[in-house]
Amino acid sequence: MKKTIDTTRIFSFIFAVIMAFSCVSAYAPVKAEAASLAQQKQNIENKIKQSEKELAKLRAEKASEAAIAKKLEAQLADLTSKVSVIQYQKDGIDTQVNNLNSQIATLTTQIAETEDELVEMNESIDKTVELFCQRMRANYMSGSSSFFEIFLQTGDISSLLNRLEMFKRVTDNDQKLVTQLEGEIATAEELKTQLSEKKESSEIKKTELTAKKVELDASIAEYDDILIEIETKVAEHKTVLAKMNGKIAEAEDEVAAYKDDQAAIEAAIKKAEQQQQQKPNGGSSGNHGSATGNISSSGWMWPVPTSSAYISSVYGWRNDPISGQRKFHYGIDIAAPGGSKIIAPKDGTVVYTKHQTSGYGIHLLVNHNNGYYTLYGHCQSLAVSAGQSVKQGQVIAYVGRTGYATGNHLHFEVRDGNGNKLNPSNFVRK
């Protein structure tokens, strides 16, 4: 009897040890996963700190550039004011030039008219003298020899005027003729004086016009130089702001992505902690569609199973199709018709889904529970939701061109638990 009791105790002890070992073995993967997730969380937090530090640095640089931009704007305002003044001066000079041109044209016409009048007056004087001579000749023929002799002794018309008093004895008709001659000669002299003055005035106006033209040319040259300077300053201002805003936007997107990963890992840790309190090997099931894709030697399935899909941009440095700048491409772009199926390359859990109009556009992140994550960007629409378990080959989204995209394609990324973005071509093959 005693022997039987001892045997029972031994078997009971052995059974208890086996059960305990089984429990420990069952919970070991859960604990290991929890430890791995905790390490991933720490790595992500370090990434967030580093990215936020870089973001703070960029914002400080932007503040410095903003100060420079403000100074440029002040210079631009000052230059614009100078341009306005020069333009006003230019308009004034144009008006003066137009007025001078009008004055010169008027003077030229007046000079021509005066010259014509002088010619006519000289012709009239000649006719008057001829008439006077005819009268003298008639007087001579009638016997007034003394008058004719006095006239012949006069050397020119000016001397004749000094002796006109001698001809007071001439008939009334002769006196009237002499008076007419005096008026015509005086008028001719006055016209000559006016002509000289107008010519001199014309020359002065021409000189002023030349000076104004020189001044106008100098003003126009200065105006052009200021315009070029303004355009250069404006271009610099826009370039600086665009570059800084682009860098900050990229840094903010990176921080946001890391925080999404952080939230996903925290959710996974919470789930692992709950599993520690439940019976292991519970398994999961779900209703999902699937599609066939090529499986690489590593066991990953090609994410876009349509035959027309192809890699349009590889992992590595390239000229960004949106900005044109040289940037590193942290994934592969798989071009395919819009609406083509996107499948899960491995089993996993959807970490998060996003519906945004910039960056990745409509996209999702999947945790494959083996230390790797995959991201699917620029989708047309999604077929799964956050927290959902997916199977290899299950349709999770559809190809689109949302966000920063130039055509229908899938932007496919592979990340490790530390947040490092790996070359997807090392995991998937068409």
C-alpha cells in the first residue's frame, strides 16, 4: 500500500512539471514578442527625438531665413519706391521733351514765315525805290534838275533818309511816296531783329532739348538696373521660402510617420500584454479576399499581382518627379492601372490607415510580426482597416495616384523594427 502511494505522488509531480513546462513554453513566444515590441518602441522614440531635434533646427533656420526675407522685403519696398519716383521723373521728362519738340516746330515755322516776309519786304522796297526813281526821272524830265542831282549824290538808302527833308518841296504825291518808303524800311529792320532773336531762341531750345534727352537716357538706364535688382531680390526671396518650407514639411511628415509607428507599437504591446493574461495559441480568423502573386525565395509575395505592373522607380537616389530636386527614394514605385489590386506580401496586422491629400496620400502600414513592416502609398482606396489581421495574398488596397504622385502606382516600403527603410527588392520579386 505504501508503495502504491509513493508511485502516485511521483506521477502527480511529473504531470505538474510537464504542465508547468507547457505553460511556460506556450507563453514564451508572447513574452519574446512583448520584449521585441518594447525594444522597437524604444528605437522609435529615439527616432522621434532625433527627428524632432532636426525639425527644431530647421525651424530655427527658417526663423533666420525669415529675418533675411523680411530684410529683402524692406529692400524690395524701398526699390519699388525708387522706381515710382524715377517713373514719375521719366513721365515729367517725356512731357517736357514733347513740349520742347512742339516749341521747336513752332519756332521753325515762324522762322520760315519771317524769312518769307523779309523776302517779300525786300521785294517791296525794291519796287518802292524803283517807283521813286521813276518819279525822280519824271521830275527831271519836267525840269527839276536840282532834286535829281541831290539824289544822285546819295550813296545808299540810309543816307537818303538823312536828306529826305530836302525833298519837302516835292509835290504831295512825291511826299506820300517817301513816307511809305520810310515805313517799309523800318518794318524790314524790325523783322530782321525779330528773326535774329527767334533764331537764337531756337538754338537755346535745341540745346535744352539735347540736355533733356541725355538726362532721360540716364534715368531710363537707372530704371532698368533697379528693375533687374528687384526681380533678383524677389526670386531669391521666393527660393529661400520655398526651400525652407519644403524641408520643414518633409521633417514634419517624418515625425508624423514615426509617431504613427509609435502608436502602432504601443497598441501591439497592449495586445501582447492582454495575450499574456489569456490562453495562448488562440489563433485568429477572418473573412478576406485574396489574389495570387509571385513568391520570392524569402517567402514574400509580389504586392501587385496584375501582369501589367512594373517597377517605375527603384530604391535609391533619384530626381524627385514633383520638386525636381535630388532626393533618396526609400521604396520602389510599382506602376499599374488605377484600381489594380494590392495584396499583403506576408501575414500581418494593419497598424494604421491614412486618408490624406499630401505626401503618401491614402496609405496604410502593416506589421508582419516578424520585425518587418510594409507601407503602401498613393492608394485609390483601402480594403482593410486599422487593427485588422491580414493573410498573405489578401487584397488590402487598390492602386491609385493620391497625394504627391504623377501617375497611378504603388509606393511600396519595407521597414525594420528600428524604423529603418530597407530596399524592398531584397524581399519581393515579380
